[in-house]
Amino acid sequence: MTYSHASPAQLVRAGLARVRSELVPGPDIPGGRAPLWASPPLELPERDGLVPLGRVLRLALAAAPGSGGRLRPAPSAGALHPVDAHLLVGPGCGPPPGRYAYDARAHRVHRRGPAPPGAPTGTLIVLTVTARRTVAHYGHRAWPLLLLDAGHAVAALASAGATAACPDADGATLAAAAGLPHPAHYGGIWPGAEPAHPVAAVWVGPDTGPERGRVPAWGLRLWATYGQAAPPVVPDGPPGNGPVAGEPGGGPEALRETWQLLTALGATPPSTMTWRPLRPVTRSQPWPENVLLSRRSAPPPLTGEPSRRALAEVLAVAARAWPGGVRWCVAVGGDRPELLELDGEQAARSALPAVNGHRDTRPAVPELDADRDTRPAVAELDADRMALLETGAHQATRPALPKPTVNDTEAPRLRTLASGDARPTLAVWAAGQGWLAEAGAVLLAYGCPEDAGPAEVREAHLTAGYAVGVAQTAATALGLRTRAVGSWQRADLGAALGGTPGRDWIVHALAMGAQKTEMDVEVGREEAGTADDRRKTSLRKTCPQERALRQTALQETGLRQTAPQEIGVRHMGVRKTCPQETDLRQTALQETGLRQTSLRPTGPRKTSLRQAAPRNTAPRPPRRTEGTERQAAPR
């Protein structure tokens, strides 16, 4: 659905509602080509001057040799990699000053034009997204994934040595600085070229000398006044920005919608431009190269719960990466299934720089009604836990965690946000990715209310992608296997916790699993064999009616679907036609791996988290993108 006369705010709200709905993407479309440039490729030295530009790009964006462009340090939804980097190179960076396009597959640059006189020492990187690459598989769900991918690219650049980032500059200024047409007029200026929408800027400055740490905020506007640079070479034939028509939820109509939404998200006031330092909020020392190059999205399953110390460190890195943005918690299972948040998170936020000139004043827990949440402030939390211990309603307070190894700040601690296993419901919300129900832990970024304006939606997704990217690096350093999860439907976490509906939606997540030794793998195989034997024994044929009921339950839920389901009616309201039928239904649920998920906030009133069965969770067949094979990701 497109709105030719709608305002940017109306476009974004309608697009956000569609992304979060149950509408399934349509069939895949061609994924497009990587941009071609007329100028010859130039090598990037690791360091040739004050700015180690070649090293930063190699550790942050360059594809692994022999991977066909798929394996890169920054993760991407479906390994589609829609983010491109346009380099505005000043003195002291290696290549002669000028505008360049970066080819991540070959780790080369193509010169597109000269630099303006007086360009600052260092390199401005304008990150753009090519919507077709992601829309090709995800349809109308693509545009939040594009922003999350750009946030991951910012995180990769920050981990490799970038100095600062600007997530809120208006799209017109970013496009002009990169020498690109305005996104709304791309086809009229460069006919046949695939539109590139700029979404963020990153500064890579000198790491030595008197200009170290300085961010020339005026540099972006200086480059924006210097005219356009050379366009890409347009190959013959589609795909391009030609005729658009198709089904709702997929095809070229979804592509046009995504173009409109990205343009609307970039329509911020030209005076808005907030630069935020990157490295000081996470780690004072650079990450080792082996950590940066070993950071990969691990294939599921990601089992094995990380230690509480490791979870606290990763959660602290995410929460402190971009203060004032989305909020954070982590879901765990095991013997103590619960949602955990950072103890004293509000104090950690207020001690760090503000966002856009103001601090986040939201409470450290979801906004609950006054009669539902009577928990005291953080300073009184220990007394509250002692009172709960006297009534037997809470488990013992954990001891203080040791000093962290990935943060240079005070040791983080955790507190309970809600009790109950949220992972099965998360599996339903994440486009039916059942493996999440058995993940060791799931880090969650939530916020971005349904009535948020374009600037808030853009910043929420960019900064969530950035923070998850930084957290993934920290988790890799701790020896954890990780996988980012970006597509979420009906994931109103705040409402599930008893808060106001539509205020706290899941924006992004990072699934984590502990590394396993050979002994752990062998023990796991033995336990799996024992469980299979028990399942076979319990599925005996007692009578035709019981077996028919069991088979119906298996068909409706799926053996591998570990999430709350509907069997006739919702599980929270199972009809009681007779005790035997109810018992059989519960037995079928247990034998198929289903769980009755119930999240209970730590306030006096309990709130159940109810969720129906997912739709259309069958895997899609693999397809070819940019000349390489990839396995289609869940949508």
C-alpha cells in the first residue's frame, strides 16, 4: 500500500504497523546487482598517514576472501548486505583526497571526484542502503532490517577504530555530501540507477597527533556544498527503478513502499546533526583483530546458557552503547527462567552523554499501571528483595558479580524484570524461528512506540543495530556463539508484561549460546537419545481416540515448534469438555516440546504472556543473489 499524499509521519506509522502485523511477504524478486563504477579500482594501504583507513575498512566491512561477498564482519539479515560505504577522504588517509565508493567484496575503492578545499584531515563515511537487495526476500518487512543492518555497520566501524557517528542527519544533506542525487529524485537525475538511500555518517579521524579525538561537525556540510560526483555505470536491462506493480506484501510494490519510507525517515530538519563519540562508551582499548575477524552469526541451534556474569557484561555493553535509546533485557531459561535487566541501568544512562540535547527520563522498567508496579527505586531494591524472601515469593539475591573483562566500568549486576520463560513466545514473534525457544539466552532491545515519529523510529532502529553489533563483539570476546534476530511481528513486550499496549515493542535481539566442549557435545547426544527413548515409550497406542487426539495436536503444533500454540482454542482458555481430554492435550503439549509460557512481573500482580500459533513457518527454498548461493532466512 502506497500513500502518494501522506505526510512522512503517516507513512512511517502505517509502515510500522504493517511490519509488525501478520502479513506475510510475497514471492521473492530479483535481488539486483552490486554497483559498478567507471574508474579503476585502487588498493587501500593499511596505513599511509595519520588515519588508518585501510585497516578500519578491512576489519569492519571487507568480505572474507573467497566468500563471494557473503561473509563480512558486520552481520546482515539473510546475508544480503544492502549497506554501502561512500568515502569522503580528506588529507592524511592514504588515497588522495576526494570522493570514493568502497567495494567491500574486493576491499578496493573507486574514485568518484575531487575533495573541496579545506576538507578536514580524516574520512567521513556516508552509509547508504540499497533497498532492493533486502526487499527481494523480506518484502514489506525489509525497511527496519535495512536500518538495523546500517547500525551493525556503524558498530563494526566503531569496533575497528571509527571515532564518532551521526544517526540523525537529514537524508538530503547526506546525499549531497556523498555526491548522490536526492533519494526522492534519483530516477530523474540518474535514470536506470538503483536508488541508494543515505541513513548515517561515521567519522574516522587521526589516531595520533593534535587532531586525535576531534570531530569536525562542519565537515559534512562542507562536502554537501561541493556538487555531485560520478554516477555508477548502469547495466542494460532490469532490475532497476523501472515499472512497479505487484502484490501487497511483496514484489515491486513493496520495493516502492520501502523507497518512500526510507525517504520519509530521512526527512529530518537540516539543522539536526548530532555527533556521538563511539569508543569511550564501550571500551577504552581497541579490540584485538582476532575478535573482530572471528565475529560471525553462528548457525542455530545456539544452546547452552551463558554464565550470569557473561550475560551481565553483554547486557551492560548494549545498554551503555547508546544511552537514551531503546531499553534492554535478556531472556533466559533453565532452572530459573526469567527476564533480566541491568541493575541501576537508569544511573548508568544518566552518567553518560545525552542524546539530541536531552536525557532519557523513562523508568528502568516497562511503564506499568500504578496499581501493578509498586517496586521501589533502585536504592531500595535490596530491602524489597528481603521482604519478598520472607514471603517466599522471590529467590535469594545473587552475590555481586566479579569485575568485568569487556567493560572498563564498574562491575554490572542483574535484577529480575519478570519471571517465566519468554523464549518460546519470542520464537513465535520472530517469524516462527523455533530454535529461539532453546537458545541459551536472548538479548532484547525494546521501545519504539507505535505512534513514534520518523526521527524516533529511525534512531531507535539504527542505535539498536549499533548496540547489538557492539554487544555481539563483546559476546565473541567472551567465547559465546551469537546470532542477531531482526524480524519481529506482534512483539509487544510491554503489553505482555502488563504495561500499556503499543509502547514497548521488540526492535532487535541477539541470541547467545555458550561454547561447548567435546565432552559437552557427547553428553548432549546421550541426553537426546534418552529423551527420544522416553518419547517413544510414552507415545504408546492406548486407544484409537487417544492416538487420534495426539496426532491432531502434533499436526497443529509441529514437533519442532517450541512455542505456545492453539489447539482448538488458546492454551490459556482450554475448554474442559472432560478431564480425560484436558489431560491428553497437556500430555501432547509436553511430548511435543511445548511450554505454557507465563511472564510474571516482579510486582504484586501477575500477568500472563499469551500467544497464538505462528503462521507460515515453512522454510523457503534457497535462491541466488549477486552470483552466490545463500540459504534463505526466515522472514
